Amino acid sequence: MANLYLVTGATGHLGNTIIQKLLQKGCHVRGLALPSDQTPPFQSPNMELIRGDLRDIQSLIALFKDTDENTVLIHTAAILSAAPKFEHLVYDINVNGTEQLLRMCIMHHTKKFIYVSSSHAIPITNTIIKESNQFNADALETIFAKTKAIASRLVLDYGAKGLDACILQPSGMLGPGDYGTGHLTQLIMDFMNHKTTIDVKGGYDFVDVRDVADAVISSINNGISGESYLCTNQYYEVQQLFQMLQKITGRKPAKTMVPMWFSKLMVYFHQNYRNPFLQPPLTTSYELYSIPEKITFSHQKAKKQLHYTPRPIEETLLDTAQWLVCHHMVQPRPLGCKI
């Protein structure tokens, strides 16, 4: 085991989940989070939280203080954006911030660098999608996907220079512990709070954040340098998720099916012609990016090398709904609710 684990994006959904699991193992953890980020209840003497920014070298100096060759860095921090155009902030965090961390790891002789990329960094094809060490940003549509691909290439380049580094690429993550209420958690909250009135036709590969966290921790000892691992589950229609949530919560799913072309058009106008008097789009732009035609990912490499075993999504939805109720993030449960 390492003497110290550094985790960026410490208050994010995945970062927080990884940290909680490491703390349960008795590990010493130092996390990096923005000053504005909501802080989960890190109640452990083994946890230190640094407030800072990947773009601020002073933050990184504080993060790497007293580290040695037994330190492991887990990089989960990123900015999500479904915009097709270039965004300086997204590039600065997702690419330049990653390279700053890579340089610091080389400087401090860090034991291992684990980079959490995304399944979006792989171009969608008509066949079963597998890992590739050839990341082509030009083949991708959104700035988020492009920056994740560029950063993944940087990680491999530094790995070729001698840094022990591997990449994990999760799909759409669901599960308890999302204090920041990301897009997919918000989708469940809206459903449980009776705010979901439409249902976008389509789906994506959804995976439990706890299973991804287990894969990240497994990659510390089992991940091969220079390799990438897809941490996915299986494709689900959004309508299927709503039907499962109906059984769990007693809330009826939306009956109005909105075609993808119309939803994309609404998001286009929302992004390019913002008006404070307009209602939010039918669904967020990131959710739309997560809902292409049916695709299939293969996580066989992660299963074989990282002992990765994703749980059924029904279990994920039940645990998420229970967590939201326990943390008073949704309305009181309706009659017939199973949680």
C-alpha cells in the first residue's frame, strides 16, 4: 500500500466515493477541491482537504507537500461541457491541469498516476467499443470529449517517459454519495420530486460509481502502466431507468416521448440564444450527449486485470433513491414507496 493517496476532485461524486473507500481501509488521503465545492462529511483523522485549483501552482505545491516515492495520485477532477466549440476553462482544467499534475508527479517521483478519463474520449462506432491507446480528439464532437482524449494522450506520453500511469474510462456514473448533484443524480431527483414531465427517447451505458471507485483502487496495484480500462456496465434506455424508479418510488414515469432531434434543437437554442425569461431546456446538454444511438462497450479488460464486476443498475437506483431520501434531497416518499 502507498503511504499517501492524493485525490483531485475530492468532493466530486467519484472522488468522494474513492476517498471514502480508501479511508475505510485505513489509508491516509489528501484531497484537492475548489473552494466553492460542497464538502462531503470527511470525518477521519486520516483525511486532509486542500482547497485550491489545478491552474494554481501553489495549490499543487500544497497537495504534493511531504510526498515521496510511495505516493499515489488519483486524478478525477474535470469540467463537463457538451459544447462543440472551444472553451478556455474546460481546456485549462482538463488538459493543462492534467499536465501540471503529470509534471509534479515526475518531480516528486510519485509511485503511480491514475487518470480517470471518460468513455466519451472514444469515438462511437457501429461495433463493440473497446479500449484504444490511439486518442484522436478530431474524431470527437464536444469540448469535454476532445479534452479528455488530449489529456489521455498526455498521460500515455508521460508513461512512455517512465511514469507509472494508467487510464480508466467510466461511462455515465450513477449511485449514492453525489453531494454536488450532477446531471444524472439531478435526473433521479427530478423524477422523485415529481418534476420530470417528459422522457427523452434514447439511452446510454450507465454504471455504479462505487464499482468505478473499486476499479480505480484495484488499478493501484493491478493496473498496467500505459494501459486504459473501460469501466462500463450495459446500455439502458432512459425510459427503462424511469420504469425501475417507478417500482422503487411509486412515482409514475413520464409518458410524453420527445424525439432526439427536437431535444437537441431545444438545447442548441438554449446554448446559443440564452434568455433569462426562458425556461431551462428539456434536458441538459450533457444528458443529451450521453444519449446517442444504442452502443455497446466492452469492459472485459477491466474485468480480467482489475477484477471489475459492475452490479445491476436496479441496485444502483435503489441505493441512490434511499440515499437521497436519507439526506433530505427529495420530497417525502409517496404512498407505495419501497424505500
